[in-house]
Amino acid sequence: MLEQKTEVAPEAQRAPSTGRLCEYCGEPFEPTRRDQKFCRPSCRAAASRKEREDRRDRAGYFPGFLGC
């Protein structure tokens, strides 16, 4: 009996990931903590900066404006 060998792509050979997607860049990563949301410290910092800017925009923040 002839045995057929099928080639499997490297992605299919890996075990299914239990990881998450980074909330900033969307890259998959394996969290080291249960509450980890970002893949790298740089993504965490960038998300924090973006959130701070968004809050300022919603509040009508204008640097240097004295309200006179």
C-alpha cells in the first residue's frame, strides 16, 4: 500500500495559541500576566499617550490658553 505524504505548512504545525492581540498594534502575543493588554512597553506607552490626547481633545484642552 502506498503511503501519501502531505506537507504541512509551519503555521499549521504549531499548537493553537492561547495568546492575545495587543490592544494598540493588534499583534498576537503571549501574555506574561493575566491582565496584560499590550505586547511591548512601547505599545503601552503609545496607547497611554493616545488616550491622554483623546481626553484633552474631548475636554477642549488648549495648551497655553489662559481663559481670558
